[in-house]
Amino acid sequence: MSRRPGNPARRFGDGGSVGGLFSSKSRTSPLLPSGLVALGLFCVIYYISSGSGSGGTKSFMRLVEGDYACTLEVQRAIPSLKKAYGDSMHKVLHVGPDTCSVVSMLLKEEETEAWGIEPYDIEDADGKCKGLVRKGVVRVADIKFPLPYRAKSFSLVIVSDALDYLSPRYLNKTLPDLARVSSDGIVLFAGYPGQQKSKGAEQSKFGRPAKMRSSSWWKRYFVQTSLEENEAVSKKFEQAAGKNSFKPSCQMFHLNSYQ
Ligand SMILES: *[C@@H]1O[C@H](CO)[C@@H](O)[C@H](O)[C@H]1NC(C)=O
């Protein structure tokens, strides 16, 4: 019993005062039982609040790294994508979390205009990102609903870390919609099944845990939804990636837009 209050205290640093309070009370106070109960309660509450607090922060950090993994890949892939797609990179829409970083990077490329759809909230966005939102370059939109763009508004659509969160029911609407707003293709970045997130990611702020699908699942899915992979561009991309020593750690698919 006497060890119990010590454990959370030791675990979360600042233990001296709790231990000290406990021992002095137990020696002097005539109201030992109620004092003990109060102290026990205090410790339980302290344990719960600090426990869930630090645990929550930690799993949030993991969540952020894991959930943006493929978006980071997009940034690394840009030079190779430019080589593979050439002129088709002149009007690009990126869809995915942290789209501001991708859009900012694309805007630095010559002859490339870029827009972004951020599917989640951007409360923690920096000033530069908020500026892009104010200018309408980046929009916050739920991708379960039709995108607010006319057919073939963009030459290329790049999507990362977004479709993994959609159930097949919504995927059936969203992926064809990406094909609708693009004219020269879609580049899809998806996690590998092995990249399943930690348990903390179950309570994802994205509402639904990511479901990482295998390459064969995606390929079957493309056939079902009448989307074709662009073999020629896939080959060009692989060659360019090889030269740039870029090895994607996410699955990448190059799809044709609807004709
Ligand atoms: C999604 O679309 C495919 C192909 O049209 C269809 O076979 C499948 O049943 C659909 N899934 C859902 C959940 O609507």
C-alpha cells in the first residue's frame, strides 16, 4: 500500500512532495483513514491526468509523423515527377494533410502553378500557410464530397495520406472525382500495409484509423473503377527516381485521368 502513491510520483518526476506528505501524515494525523483516502484520490487523479496527458502528447507526435509520411514523400518526389510528367506539371493540385508545404515547394518550381486541398483542420498552421488559405490557393475541404472544381481544372492531381482514411464507399466517389478534375493524370501515394500506425493512432483526429491497402488491392480497385495505370509514365518516373536516388517508402501509382 505504501508503495502505491510513490509509483506514479516516481514515474512522472516531481515525486518528493507526494512521498513526503504521505509519510508525515501517516505518522501524525489522527484522521489517518480519511487522510489516506484523500491522498489516494489525489494520487489517482494525479496519475490519470498526468498519465493521459503525457501519453496523449506522445501518441499525437507519433500520429503526426506517421500520418504525414507519404506527404513528405511527395516533396522528395517532385524532381522525379517533373522529369516523368514534364509539361503536365504546369497546373498541379495536391490533396492531403500538410498540403501547404507541398504547394509552397511546387510554387518554387519554374512554370508550375499549384493549389492544395487540406482535408483536415489547419488550426496549427503557420502564417505562410494561412496566407495561402486566404489567397484561395489552399482550401480546407472534406474530400468525401465533390471537389469544388470544374472538370479538368488541373493538369495533374497528386494525392497523399488521404485516401487511406476513406472507406470503399467514399473512395468510390473521391477517386473518380480526382480523375474528373485532372486532365493528364493522378499520382497516388498510399501507405504500405506494413506501415500500420501505432495503437495510439486508433483515436486519430482524422476520425477513422488509416487502412493501409496492399498493392494488389489497389490494382483490383482501379480495374473496378475503370481507372488505368499509366505504364509509360510509371517507367519514366522509375528511371528518374533511380537517377535521383529516390526510393519511395510509400506505394505510388500513376493513373490516367478519365478521357
Ligand atoms: C465501389 O465501387 C465498385 C465498382 O463500381 C463496386 O463494385 C463496389 O461495390 C463499391 N463499393 C461500395 C462500398 O459502394
